[in-house]
Amino acid sequence: SGTPSRKSSGRRFMFSQCGVCGACEWDPTMAKLPFQETAEGLDAAFVGVPIDTGTSNRPGARFGPRQIRVESALLRAYNSGTRAAPFESIMVADIGDVNVNVYDLKDTCKRIREAYRKILATGCIPLTMGGDHTIAYPILQAVAEKYGPVGLVHVDAHADTSDVVLGERIGHGTPFRRCVEEGLLDCKRVVQIGLRGTGYSADSYEWSRAQGFRVVQVEECWFKSLAPLMAEVRTQMGNGPVYLSFDIDALDPGFAPGTGTPEIAGLTPIQGVEIIRGCRGLNLVGCDLVEVSPPYDTTGNTALTGANLLFEMLCVLPKVKHY
Ligand SMILES: [Mn+2]
């Protein structure tokens, strides 16, 4: 533990409380940053939400935050590609995990909402490590409470807009349906990128389009740079508050196999980086990277990719200096 500094600590490991059992204290921090208990005084904070109670297929995402932190030990202080220097310009720390209840998903959602209310009340921007995609719903409840309906850049293999799955309204396939019902999203400022795979009907994304979302199916992304798309997305988002939600399963499972519901023919890591770098200049008020499932991540590269994408998110936050 310690006070946050503008540089990553340079130590091999810092320690935060492990949110899985809540008892031990052996998790390393994200990017070897200092750990602190609250978001007080921070411009941005890495937060873990270790649940997979909302998954419908392969479990394991509850171990995502831990493995992302482990693999993040390789991250260095500067972005060589964009020349961003996040630790020179804003205060960042790892504030540990939300104290979730893995036996009760609805109680977990309540706990997440409460935790994010407190984080956002300090003016801090949360960078969340999931956890399955269910968590985007309570996070966005807290975000919209502070900022009003937000724009959403949603990168995913799936639309996550189902109404009911297996008889349940809360799960990793339903968060954005719930968000729309509760008026948490500015629907004209929502884009879903990378959608694909088998569906429950021939027009899988009809509901999204009917809300006013822009849907960019993966076929529109194949074989090309996504930089031109992101120029259009920046115009769509305008100056209003924007939340970025990145499901690692948007990437092809050849690059990111460690995830719960993989779909073939996905985005490349290059395209993932282009999307995040394309968010520079937006009024980002929160970001997440979800669905990393370490038990299916045989090399650790899925978590490593997640860690790097989170670093890229940090680099495009408002106020981050670029040389
Ligand atoms: Mn998802």
C-alpha cells in the first residue's frame, strides 16, 4: 500500500485485497500501481469486479481481474505508439476489487452500483476489470445517475441486449436491454462493434437498430483498418459523456481464447487498439474490459491482451498528456 504517485511504482508487486475470498491479500496491483482503499484524490482508478455468476457458457471470469493484474506486470509507463504519458499527467491507482457476492447475482449488482456511486462521487474515472458483462448494468446505473444518459462504445461479439435468458432478466446477455429500459443510455450515441455468431433469429440485431444504436457487424470490419469508422464514431458521440465497454470476446478466439462465449472470425488485436485509440478526444467517463476467463487462457495471452487494452484506455482519458 502507499500514496499514489504519478509514476507506476516500479516495484515488482503491490498488494490489494483479493475480492474472490475477501480474506487474503495476495493480488498484485494493476500495472504495479500503488493500492489505495478509495478513489479519493484520483483522476482514474483500476477496479476489479470478480464475478462469473452471470455467464451462460464457460465460467471463470471471476478470476479475470487477478490474472489481468498478474500479466500487467509487463506494462511500462509510456505508450510508444501514441506517445501518451498517463502517469505523468493524471493520478492513477488500483483500488482493489468490489466486494461481490458470488452466491447472489442480484445482490452483487446492488453492491457494484453502490461501490461505483462512491467512486464516481469523487470525480474519478473507473477503469474496470471484469468479471462477466453483467457488471456493465449496475456500473452504468451509477454512471447515468451522475452524468445522465451516456453515449456507449460497445465492443463485443454479442449485442448483450436479450430480454430474458434462461428465465432470468439479469445476466451477461442482458445488460444493455436493462440499461435502455432504465434510460441510462443516449441511444442515438450508442455504437456496437464486432457483433457476430449464431443467433436466435435471422435478424439478430433488429432490436439494437430499433433503439437507434449504430450496429457494426464484424463483416463490416473484416480486412480493414477501423480508424475511418472511429472518425465517424467520434462525430456520433459528440461532446457528451461516453462509456466504453470492451468485451474481450470481440477479438477472435485465436488471439483471445480465454473467454466464456467465444465466436470465430472476430476482430484482431490491432483493430481493438484502433478502436480504443479512436476514442481519444471523447469525454470518457468510464471504461471496462470484461469476460477474461483465465481457466481457458492457457498461455496467459488473453489476460495480457486485456491488460494492454486497459492501458490503452488509460492513455485516451481526458487530460492525459501526449508527447
Ligand atoms: Mn458481452
